[in-house]
Amino acid sequence: MLCNNHNNMKEIIENSKTNGVASLVVCLLILTTLLSIFALYSPFYSSITTKLQINPRNPSIIHPQKDKNAHCDLFDGQWVEDSKGFPLYTNATCPTIPTSKDCFLHGRNDKDFLYWRWKPHKCKLPRFELTTFYKIMRNKRLAFIGDSLARNQMESLLCLISQEEAPIDVYKDAKDRSRTWFFPRNNFTLMVLWTRFLVKGVEKGGGVFDLHLDEVDENWAHNVSQGLVDYAIVSSAQWYFKKNYLYEGRKLIGCLYCNQINLTQFKVSFASGKAFQTTLRYINSCKKCNDMVTLVRTISPSHFENGTWKTGGNCERSKPYNTTMVENLLVVSKSGLEWEVRNTQMQEIERAVKEAGIKRQRKIRALDITRAMLMRPDGHPGSHWRDKKKKGFNDCVHWCMPGPIDVWNDLLLALLRRVHIL
């Protein structure tokens, strides 16, 4: 009897184990099914799958998906109000702001123009970020090649990056046009190589120049040809909107704004286009420039109303233009001519990319700020660039600091990220 009871108990225990295992298996199957259903319909599922993709050749390797904004047009957008935004520097935190760009120092009271953000239509433009900038620029040399507007952008960048490290003022020329700053902690050099036209310009007197459209200006070309520049931001435009004589092959071919019957009158877009063609071909043929990244900054528009620089023109607006206002502006003002120059510059960039070797093609880009800045008549110093007691001109060409010009460097860093696929 005891043996039978013992055998029965043993059988019950074994059956219980079997049933327990079966129950566990069933539970696990149910749980797995429920989790699968949850994951499939969960709002988190799509975000997880968009962040990761599996390499079909090696399923064990998981790669971050490429940035969907990598090919978004950063330069097609609009200005949107950003009341929560704030300048990344002020005249209290950046001692290198030039007096002529420090609009608040000279009595500008409105600050609303600081609280607008450039929003591309199909993506987001990140604000300037120091860590990323120095990650790219450590042990490098960056040069702004151009006139006082190139200097204006350099000064904005100098304020942005000096928030982390105070630079050493290494060099300035006799007229304080070309400058060099050095950041020892990051072994980074920032330069302005000053040139009015990019090509050779010989002054005749009275502010009139002979422009040799097929010869580069050695003031910048020497540094580039010696391999002393890793990143070049090239620009020029406003100096062409005045009387100048044009040469090719050392022969006079015409003029700008000279009104001489026996000379061909050329458009600014023609002369500027020729200068950019010469400049970019020089860079493409330069043996020590193969690793240099070249960004062509398109024309920065002026916003004179009721006259020009010399005839009492001003720029007293306090808000950006909308798209309709800009379209009207292109028809009835100098802005239409500036847009022609921008289009010619873009054509020369495209030509240079096609003419470049395969290794250089992705190292030539457009920093196309024209459309965005046409909308910002409120960003210029106007009368706020000098002592009110002193008579002078209104500055509707350069840009207040801080101000809309700082977006140029947001765009600059976004382009550099694309070049380096960061």
C-alpha cells in the first residue's frame, strides 16, 4: 500500500512538472505575442526604426541612419519670430565688436530685430555650436577672403568662438584690413585676407579702379597658393556697384557706370561673374589647394531707401520684409541687380564644381545668404554706427552685431558639417 501511494505521489509530481513547463511555455508565447502587438502599434516603434538600420551584408552591425536633412536647402526659408531666443554674445561679452557695428553703443534702442530665427522650409537650422566647430577646426586655418563684409562675418564668428577661448591678436596690416587671430588651446587660426574685387584692381584715383578680370589679387592668392589656408570663405560684390574700368588680357574691354559713349557698358553681374570665374579656376588649378574647402558666400544686399550712401539714403525699418515685399523690392530697386549678381555667382559655383576633379567637387559649396538677407532691412547700423554729433553717411551695407549676420555662421557650420558628414 505504501509502495502504491509512493508511486502515485511520484506520478503526480512528474505530471505537475510537465504541466508547469507547459503552462510556462504557453505564458511565454502569450507574452511574446502581446509585446509584438504592442510594439507594432506603439507610437515609439516608428521612431526606433527610423534611428537604426541594419546592414544587409552584416546583420550584426547596426548603423545610425543618415541625416534626412543632409540635402535640405538651408537657404530657402523664412524668418520666424523667436521670443525665447537670445544672442549668443553681446557687446558686454565680446570685446572685439568693432565700434562701427556696435549699434547699441550708438543709441539703437529697439531689440526686436534680435529675436527672429531663420527657418528653412524643409528642415531645421541648428544654432551655432562651439564644440562642433572646434571639432572640425582644431589644428586648421580658416580665411575670409573678401572686403569689409567678409570682415563683418569674421567679426561675428570671432565673437561666437571667443566665448570659449580668448584669442591672440597675431597680425593686422597698416590699414587694419587684413587680420589674423590665433586660438592656442585648439591650435586654430582665423584670418581675413582683404580684397575689394578678388581680381587685380589698380586704383586710378577718386575711388575708380582698373579691374583685370582674368588676374587674381595677390593679396589673397599668395596665402592660398602656399597651402596656408584649409578653409576659404570667398566673397565680393558691393565694390562693383560703382564706376570701374574692365580689362581682359591687359586690354580695356568696357566699364561699369562710366557713361562713356566709346566704351561698352557692362552689367555688374558680368564683371562680378568674370571675377568669380577667375578666382575659382585659380583655386581649382592650385596644386596646394587640393585639400582646401572653398565656400562662396553670395552677395550681401544693401537696403538704402530715399537715396544712396552718398545722397542721404537710410534704413530705419524695425522688422523683416515678408516674401511679397521682397518680390516687389526685386522689381523696383537695386535689389534686382543684386539678385542678378547672386544668380551669376551661383552659376560660377556650378561651373567650378563641374571643372574640379572628383576629389575636389564636394569641397566647393555655396554659402547662399542673399535670399535670407534681402528680408532683413532692419539689421543694418543705419545711423547707429557713429557719434550722433558727427555728420556722416547712414550705413545700410554692413550689419549690426549681434544681429542677423550671425545666421551666416549658423549656415557656415551647417555646411561644414555636410562637407565632413558629421
